[in-house]
Amino acid sequence: MHHPPVGQRTKFLHIGAGPLTVKVLLADDHEVVRTGLKSILSGTEIEVIGEATTGEETVSMAIQLNPDVVLLD
């Protein structure tokens, strides 16, 4: 699978196409931080699609899950 270089990915937002969900990958080595962020984001248009605890795990999950945003500590 080919991935364009960072900064060259383009996403298009289609107005009126229904609710927009932002897919987020959380990366923090402290479980309490990840749990708190998930709690804050629950019930919003932001969907936590994964959690990572190390840099290596974050990179692997980002490639696999293709999030819109990676929130890093």
C-alpha cells in the first residue's frame, strides 16, 4: 500500500453529506490520561479508534488504522 508523504495527504469534506466523524488515535503511556481523553471525547463527533502506549506501537497502529488525527504525548 502506498502512503503519500506526511503533509501531502488531502481529505475532502462534503458539506451536507451527513455527520462528520473525526477518527483519532490516542498515544500516551499513562492509562489514566488515555481514559480521561476518551471520557472527554465520548458523545462527540470524535471517535477514538485506537490507543497506543509506545512510539513504535503508535506508528504501527497509525499505518493500520489510518486515523484522521493522532494525539501524542
